[in-house]
Amino acid sequence: MPLKFITEHRAVSFLDPFREFARTDLTIEVRHDPLTGDTARVLSFRARPLELIDHQVFIDRSQERPCPFCPGNLERMTTRYLPEDLPEGRLTRGGATLFPNAFPYEAMNAVLVLTPEHYLRPEEFTPELLANALLLAAEGFRHLAKGLNYASVNWNYMMPAGAGLVHPHFQLAAGQKPTRFQAELLRRARAHARKAGGADLAADYLEATRLGKARWLGKLGPLGWCTPFAPRAIYDVLGLAPAGKGLLDLKPAQVEKVAQGIARVLGFFAAEKVGAFNMALFTGLQPDGEQPLLLRLVSRVDIPPMGIDEINYFEKLHDEMITFLPPEESAQRLRATWKA
Ligand SMILES: [Zn+2]
């Protein structure tokens, strides 16, 4: 069933003091995303190139006290699982380590330190490093999230995106109940299947985006990549798989493709001077196959020249987004570096 990508337009006029009070007519786009139910307003007339966020101040501050995730400290400064839950205390793979979150917010809640390196720039996260971390995340869910279904692998990169430590780390969460976003995604997928004779929402969204071309990036292993119709940030990139496959169903070669996609987005972020971002990979853990596998990376930038946070009352209190870059344009820029 064809999905509805709805855009409403609002016309606004005023006299512009910077053009001798000439009449200025502007159009605001209000977009409704058929996958997520998100509403976003695209104000392309506000777009300005970004200034690079300087990480040095965070790195300096992080060196004032021992980093619990650095080699030598990790062993004695991070939590361990109860012996009955995981006799070895922590899970390790490659250079990555997984242990319980000391500040938990969900039934299964783990921290995954990606690398012994204290600091990496966005473009320094290699597909190998990211794949290793995602494979360890899958192993963590297998061992420690028994009976739970609603899982996510989350990432705050650097302090403006909510990271508590500079040292690169994911946060894994799995619960019996979905978060509000997961519940809404599932509700919409079920409603679509009901209306469209069992059709798959994620598959239809990917197909419509691929045919529309403007927001499509390409398929890479299990995920189709695009920018969402209604973005949640100035830069918002989505990897999506039709329902039926979760993170735990992916073979290592498929996880490597997912990691490759993430690394490409991070390279793009670096090129666009996005110095802070959030990532979430949403996945079901049970073989019911209802939840689409959805991976999303969003920028967390300051808008020059005043360094204004891109999140304001609109995002925080109205549950809507304002963006200054049409997702068609960010896709076009990203396609230039997106190798097949
Ligand atoms: Zn460290």
C-alpha cells in the first residue's frame, strides 16, 4: 500500500528591515513522517554552515581525574555482573568491554566501552571497531536480556550530546515494555499491516524512499539507508530493515555492513563539522519479528555564530522538530561520499 508522505505549507509575510523593509514572503513546510509519526518543520531559509565543536575543552576536563574506561582503570573502576548472572563478571570482545550500567534506567542496562582509546574523532571509528562493538552488544543481549524483547543500542558522542565521559561507549537497554518511540513504531507498523493486508511498514517506507530517490542513499547488507522524511535534527540519517530480523538474527558479515553504514555517516558528520551526535539502534530480541530493525544517527550541533543549541522548547515540550536543512539536501550531500 502506498504510504502518505504529507507536507503542509504555511505562508508567512513581513517587511524585512535588512532589505529596506521590502515585502518578504516565506514558506514553512510541516512534514508528517509515515514511518515514525514524527512531525518536523523545515525552515530551509535559516541554514548556515556549522563551526566545528572544539573537543579539546572536554578532553582536558576528562584528564583532571582518572578515566574509568581507560586500560588499567577499567578493571578496578567499573561494575561487574553478579556471579549467578555472568560468572566472568564482564563480557569482552576485541578491544571492547561490556558491564552493568552503574546508573541504570532499564531492567537490562549495560555500558559497552568500544575501544581502549580514550578519545576518537567521529571519522576515526572504523567499520571493524564498530562491528566488533555491535557483535559484543548482540552477545550481551543474548546472555543478559533473557525474556526481554524491547532493546536498543544507544550512543551519546561527546558532552553536547549528553555523554558523561569522553571515552567512547554505547549504552544497551532492554526491557519488557517498549519505550514510547518503540511503542509508536510498533503501533504504526501494526496499523499499516491491518489496513494493507499484512504489508510491512518498514519495507513500504524503504521502497517509497528508494523510488523517490531524493532521500535515498542505498542498501548496505540488511539495512536500507536514507534521510527520514521528517527529520529529528539538522542531520538525521536512518538505516532500516523490513520487520522479521533483529540484531540477534544478523550474521557477522551483515553486522559488518551495518557498521560500514555507521562509519560512512560518521565520516559525513566529520566533513559537515558535526562534532556531537546521538545514535540508537532499535531491535526486538524475540523471534516474533514484529519490530523493524531501525538505526538512527542525529546531529547535536550548535548554530553559529552564537552557538545556539539545536534543541529548544519545540523539541523538548511540543514533541515536534525544527530543522534548517531539508533531508533531500542532506541526502544529496551524503550521497557524494556514500560508496556502493
Ligand atoms: Zn578513557
